[in-house]
Amino acid sequence: MSTLDSLVPGESGIIVSVGGSGALRHRLLDMGLTPRTAVRVERIAPMGDPMELYLRGYRLTLRKEDASKIEVEKR
């Protein structure tokens, strides 16, 4: 297993767990980043942060610091 921030554009995976605590964890879950959700990295900004994800039929931009709290299983 790895974390979401370690995926490169074009790679996809299934969310296994969402870490963090308090408001951060609730915000991630509210955005649809829940366990057993398929997610694909679309692109990463030129300076390396943030990253654009595709999940549940929409695109989401997420900072790498927040993505590092999400464990994924690569597909």
C-alpha cells in the first residue's frame, strides 16, 4: 500500500483509509474521499503541488500534504 501523494499522473487506486484528525479528516470525507472509492491522478501542478484527482465523476484539487494522509491500493 501507498499514500495518494505518491501516485503519478495516470495512476489510479482504491482508497483504503483516510487518516488525519478532526476537521481535516471530516473535510476529506465530505469531499468524497471515502474508503473503497476509486481515484485517479489526472495531473500535478508544475511546482509539484497541488494535484488534480478524478473520483466519483468529478475532478478535485488537493494539496499533497492532505493527500499524504490517504492510504490507497494501486490498481
